[in-house]
Amino acid sequence: MSGEDRQSQLAREHKERQVQRAEEARKARRSTFVGAGVGTVVVVGGVIAATVLLGGGDDRTNVAASSDPSPSASASVSAQPTPSTAVSAGPVSCEYREDTSGSPAKKVGYPPKKPNLKLKTMTITTNHGDVVIDLATQAAPCTVNSMAFLAKKNFYDNTRCHRLATPENSGLGLLQCGDPQAKADGKNPTDGQGSSGYVFNDENLGGLPYTKGTVALAQAGDASNQNGSQFWISLADDTAQLQPAYTPFGTVSKGMDILEKVYAGGWITNPDDITGDGGSNAPKIPVIIKDVKLS
């Protein structure tokens, strides 16, 4: 093979690799949140452009955490949800449809159309203890309805929270969970892409700020009405810089100390993250969801 032929071959192979990586990134971008799951977060001059789940969908974040990555571990968020957008009077009917993105899914069916508007709290039992969330049911009834359905189906049991984002690695502070396929080991390139097999519309956008303690759904930052099983918990007020593109449905009222310890423990950088945005950077301190209950 002549020198020119060899150069042409190398150029073709390089181009093919670029195309392949671009296609993989496109397929993966839907669920990484703020980059799903919960995305892509780009920090330029201190300005954050969030493009994911906190991600949940098919595009769905070894550096030590800073000495003070979050407020004091003794602090606790106890504010009640006070959404500015409430459900209009009259019967509420929810619509859930098939997720056609091609994301790997753990299908357990579809939630009922009629939500239970009396649900007030969601308790996430983890390997570190309980995290209790006060629900904004009136403002996000179909979201709460989906969470209740998945909880009853034991969808979240023995799953791992796959992404820890901090201001140092993403310009945000959050813990993302809800991918039934996630390994959360800092090695699995597809963490953050798993889903429930159905999607539904956004709710309560702008109804709650994404300050510390707020809980919201993850989806690709450039998507809308593509919510699924992935969700994230804000662990820093930095996250409030996000545009209202992710459905907020509650606020942590107990167990923030647990989350703060995980946050302070730092994250594992995943060099094989196909999203390229830290969507599968796992917490160094593993968070395993044992059970979820709504009441």
C-alpha cells in the first residue's frame, strides 16, 4: 500500500469513528439530565447551558469533591412545596404514552389515568436510611401518579442512583436516580439511559425553584414532555440557575443529612460516558434504593 493510499485509509477510518461517536452521543443524549438520566451541562464563563436527567430517557452525570461542596451536613430542608401553578378545578386525567426513543426499558405497564390527589409524601428507603419528600400533588398530579404507580410495581426497588453532579464537575449539585438498568460504578457507559417504557407531559414548570431539596423529573434538556422514571434531587442552590424545563414535584423534608454525606463524598468520573456530559459520574458513596412508598 502506497503512502498516499495509507493516508486516505487512515482519514476514512478517522471519519467513520467520528460519525460513530456522534451517533452514539445522539442516542444517549435524551436521558442524561441537566443533562436522563433526571443531560448535558456546558459551563461557559460561569453560564450554565443545561441540555438534559438530570436526565431520564435515552440521553440521560477520579476527582475528589471540594472541601465544602455543600452546606453544613446538619442543615435540613423542611420548606413545604408552594407551587405557583395549581391544577385547575375539575377532574384530572393523565395521559401516558409509549416511549419510542429506543431507550432500554423495564416495562411494568402504564399508570391509571385518574390520579390520587390525596397523596402527600413519598418515602425513599435507601441503604443509608429514609429520605422523605413532601409532594406537590395538586400542581403535578400526573407526575405523582406515575411515581405512585412505579412504586407499587416495585420498579425502584434495589436500583442505584447513577449520577452525582456537583458545581465542580457540572456547575450543578444534584443526585439522579431512577434508571433501572444503572450500575452506578463509574464504568458503565449507558448509565442514565434506562426508563419505564412510557413518557408523559411536563407539569408545574416554574412552580418550584430548583434550590436545595427540590425534587424533579429528568429529561433531555432539549426535550419537553418526555418524562419517565428518572428523577433528581437538588443538593445545592447552584442548581436553581436551571431554566424551568424539568417538572418539580416535591421537596425533601427529612433525610437531607444523608444526601449531604453522599454529596460530600465526591464522585467517580466515568471515562466511557457516551453522553460526554458526566451523566454517568457515580457517587463514590453508593446510594441504593431499597423501596419507595407514597402515602
